[in-house]
Amino acid sequence: MSSSSFPSSSAAAFSPADVALQAQPFLPRGEGSRSTFVSIQAREHLQKIVVRARDKNALAAVAKAFSCKLPHNNKTVAVKDGTLLWLGPDELLFRSHESAAPPLVRVAELEKQLQKTFAAIVDVSDYYVVVRVEGARAQTVLQKNCPLDFDERVFPRGGCAQSLYGKAPILVDRATEDGFDLQVRISLAPYLWGMLALAARSLPPPLNIIPQQRNR
């Protein structure tokens, strides 16, 4: 994971080169422990493969290729080397872990396994960027500019949805208990990063509540 100084306050200050996936834990104001900050990081070198399949035979072949039961209705499923995300009734996205096989290897494997079915495979690894927003205040940062309800009871771990962050179309999934992955087109990544930075900087400082001493 590469790192650099945190961007300036305006999304307009970004250039496409800045998408170079800057990563730095960010404290909204002052210093604090992990319980008080939100981390905004870019996840690099992830494979992203869209799989389209509609008929039963094709869907069964996809399930066999990934050795899993396919996700449904805004859910994700952990598979070997990555995660399978539901995008629609006939569309799935495979997103790898950082250490997974090279994209061409994975695509070739899928093409071989699905060659006798009516399925389409498209490698979109270079089309999207994934940004991880994590920490106790991540949910607050996301809800500042996104209409989704990120409460864990509504959007639990393993959930995913397509929405907007500001004006940027995103695919968001809850990757950890307090961490969310936002996938966005690379051309909109500078805008998204800037909006996330502004939202994080606008957070009020956490309250320090000192319990009162009782007189005995």
C-alpha cells in the first residue's frame, strides 16, 4: 500500500495522477485512539471481473466455477481468493484479495469453465478503484453524502448496494464490522476521495465525558 500526504481540502485540487491510491489514517481533529478516527485508504492491485449469466445452466456453471452458492439481493459471498458481489439478477462481480492470481490467469480459468454456457466475462480491473473507509466513525462519513442507511441492522456485514456518494455512482459493501469498500470508476476517484476527505474533516471532535465523582 503506497502512502502520501493527505490531499488538500478540495476535490477540485486532484488530478488523475492523485488516484495513485493514497493511503493514510486520518484523524478528524486532534489526536485520538482507533475508536475516535476514520481511516480512508485505497486498496490497490485488486482483480475485478464482471460475470453475466441468466439461464439456469449458466448460473449453475458460475456457482461451480467459484465453488459457492451464488449471492442474491444485495449480498456478497466469500470465495477462494476474493469476494463475489451481487449486482443484479444476471450480474455478479468478482473482486480479488490483494494477493490473488494475476487477472489474465483468473479470466482464462473462468473462460475455460464457462465456455459451454451462455455467460459473459469482462475484466474491469483497470476501470474501477476501491477505497476502504474504516473506523468507528466510518458510517457517519458515508452517510454525510450517501442516501443509504448504513446502520448495521439494515446494512450488515456481507451486504452490498449500488448508490451515489455525492454525485459519484458507487458500489459499496460492508467488508468488516466497521469498514466499507467503495468501488468507483477511476475517472471519478479524485472526486470521491475529495468528498470523503471533506466529510471526514467536518466531523466534530469526539466528546470526552468525565464521570462525576460521588461524595461519600
